[in-house]
Amino acid sequence: MTKPACLMALLLACCVAAQEKPLMSSKDVLATCERVSHLIESTATAAPDLVRASAPLSENVRQACLNLRVISPQHGVLTYTLLTNLRAYLALADALPKPQPTPAEVLRQLGELRDLAARWEAHFAALLEQKEFALRHPDRDNLRRYAEANRKLGPPQPGSPRVVFLGDSITDGWRLNEYFPDRDFVNRGISGQITGEMLGRMKADVLDLKPAAVLVLGGTNDIARGVELATIQNNLTMIADLAEFRGIKPLLASLLPVCDYHKDKNPAYEHTRRRPPEQIRRLNEWIQNFCRQRNLVYVDYYSQMVDSAGMLRAELTDDGLHPNAAGYRLMAPVALAAIEKALAPAARRRR
């Protein structure tokens, strides 16, 4: 059977299986990952040659499980990687001779592995359907994420200027109330978003909340997805234009550097290939120049967090991309100083 035919057969099998079992939750994905890896190691000892022959497949499954835990339990390519390696292992286990009689426990574990393979096929099919739906989703920009919170927020209070933090996962993971107590700082970050999606959320998640300022941190996911720098620049320009049109002070933040210092813990922590430091620097230079030309406040996280090699300082991150508590502690005074500068009277800003 040709490779395309094999893939089509797998997809058809997945579609049939998907009718029987639903999409697994992230918790179930991680639990079954661990179980699959354990069962492969255990059953491999049943045949003299199986441990050696299956070693690459076992390692592929282990790495896929690790990356699903770190990147996303619902990652399509990693799910397919685990599924194909699991199926290859079962085919290998069936092909190699086993001792006779085969221990009952080994047969039971192989049966459990086959059941798990069927469950992963159903999950993969449901995941494909979910991702296909997402491409045609009526809420492309995930406006529903904060819809209820926006309804409950209420208007800004006199003497307490509201600031919206608009961004991706770096903003989403920032507990603003802990770093800026007694401030009307509103978090509207959504993990994984690109600047085009942030632009689509400007009315609902920024303008309608009537803030005095909006602090925008976006662009790293655009770079990772191959979005042209000109497109990122256009999106940030339109975000600033919309804010200024409504009398809201736009603050544009530099992208954070990334690093590969923690890739020994996990290969997924090697970030410079998808987010080249040179592209980050080029975009940051544009943002800084744009702010200078438009008399906007530039929020310079980058220079505070970069090391002599041009990488995110190792102690400020646990995965090479997102700040840890130490990283956020360093970012907080930079953000606060920028906000106070933006909201100060014009005469003071010009000094």
C-alpha cells in the first residue's frame, strides 16, 4: 500500500473510531501517554529481540508524551507521532516470535495496548475534526474568552485609571493583581494569539472597557508561525490607531528574547529556531522607532531581560520562552514606569 493510501486508511479508521469514543481531555491524554509508554517497556521484555528492535519506537513515544505535556496535550502532530509509533510497535510485537506459551500478563498488556491504540485513533480523528472546525470557527479571535468578565467588570472608578494588558500567553500568565495590587489593571491576554487576533479583540476587550491606556505585548507567536514582519507592523499600527482614536494611550512593548538554555530538560525548549533572535531584534527596533515617531511610550522589557549572548537570561525563565516569577518581578517595574509616564501630563512627558 502506498504512503498516501496508508494515511487515508488510517484517517478512515479514525473516523469510524471517533463515532465510538469522544475527544480525550488533556488530563486523559497525559494519563494514557504515561500508560502507553509503561506498557511498551513492559511488553518489550516478552521477546528476546523486541527490546532492541523497538527501542527507537519506544523513545519516539516517550518524547511525544513529554512534548504533549509541555507544548499542548491537544497538539495534532504530536498526537499523530505517538499514534503511528504505537501502531508500529504493535506490528513489530506481532511479527517477532515470542516464547511459548506467552505469559498471560504479557498477552493482557498487549491487548490493553491495542485498546489504547484504538482510543488514540478515535482521539486523533476527533482532534482533526476539532481543528477543522477551528479554521471555520465563527469566533476566530476567541472573543468569548473574556465576554462574561467584560460584562461584569463595570466602569473605571474616578482616581483609579484603568489599564488593559493586551497580549498572548506571556500576558495571560501574568497575575497582575499580585504584582500591581490596588490597581485597575485588567488582563486580556490569550495564550497562543497573534497580533491579528489581538486586533480583532480591540473593541470588545479594550475599547469597550474604557481604559486610560492599553499595554500591548504581541508578535512572538507571529514570528513562530512565519507571519511577515510587515504584517505584524500593520497590526500593531492599527491597534495603536484604534486606541488613540478613542482617547486611549497605547503603550507598545518590546518582544521578550528567547533562549535554548533549558533544552536539555526538554527538546521542546529550543526556541531560537522558530523565533530567531535576529527577527525579534528587528521587530523590536521597528516598535521602538514607531513609538518615537508617534510620541508613544515604548515598554522596553527586552533590554532588561537579554544576556550578553542575545538570549533570554536563564534565571528569568523555566522553558526559554515564558517568564517565571523572577521574570515577571523584573517586568513589573518596567511596565509600571511606562504606564505612569504615559498617563502623566503632557508637559511632564516631554521633559
